[in-house]
Amino acid sequence: MTTLAVTGHMDLTADTVPLVRAALRDLVARHAVDGLVGVSCIARGADTLFAEAVLAAGGRLAVVIPSEDYRAAKVKADHAEVFDRLLGRADEVLVMPHATANRAAYEAANTTLLDRAQRLVAVWDGRPPGGKGGGTADVVVAARAAGVPVDVVWPTGAERLSATVTR
């Protein structure tokens, strides 16, 4: 049994989604041979694409919810149906002991992801941490420091919305 956790960008462009979906499908399939557990916060973007790939490969899904109010406070209407569907398919749901979604709640969720992971899948553009803490690059740095192997997924042609806006 292999346990993969995910971290990744939420702001993938529409053209990037199928590229990342295909890359995740291939990566997850390589690890699904002897059984697979995927650990995800099922946020929009990379987390959701990963969770879908795990389930499609016949794996089990463990969901980490950063706070008690996360669904109400942070899940936007256009992601709610997918979030709820994935939550309903989870074999395990862990809600962090935080009343509100904030930096401490996200960092606790990331720590839980890494504690459970044999490998981290990072849908990451390779940019360094932004200094706020709790972002994709921060999780990659923490995983590497803890000796957790990291598989970076960033297909050729992938872009983030924030990168296209600043050009």
C-alpha cells in the first residue's frame, strides 16, 4: 500500500487542467499497483484533480479539512458540488481542530498531509515560497526537509492564472 499526499496550485488555467489531469493520472497509476491511499484537502485545482485521479485508479481517498468552517467559509459555489462529491467518496475525513480557516489551520492540514505521506505529489510551478507560509512551495520545502520524496508535476505548457495576469 502506497500513501501519496498532494499539494498544489489552485489557480490553474483552463488549458492547464487537462495537462495536469493527464500527468496525475499517469503518476497515480504507477503507484496504484499494490494499493493506494491519496491524501488531499480537495481544494479547487490540484487537490481536486489528484483526488479524482486516485479514485479513478481504484485508490482510497483520505480528506483533510483545515477547519470546522472550511466548507462554509472557503469553498466557492462553483466548486461546492465537486467538493461535496469527493468528500462523500472519502474513506476517511480528518477535520483539523481549528474553528476558522486561517494560516494556522492550513499549516496544520499541511503537517497532517506530510505526516501521512510516503510521497508528496506537488503540482507546482517551481517558484520559491512567497513568504506567507502554507503555500505549495512551503509544503515542498517541508517535505524535502523531512525526507519525504517529492514528485513534481508541472507539464510543459502549464500556467497559473496569476502568472498570466502579471504578464
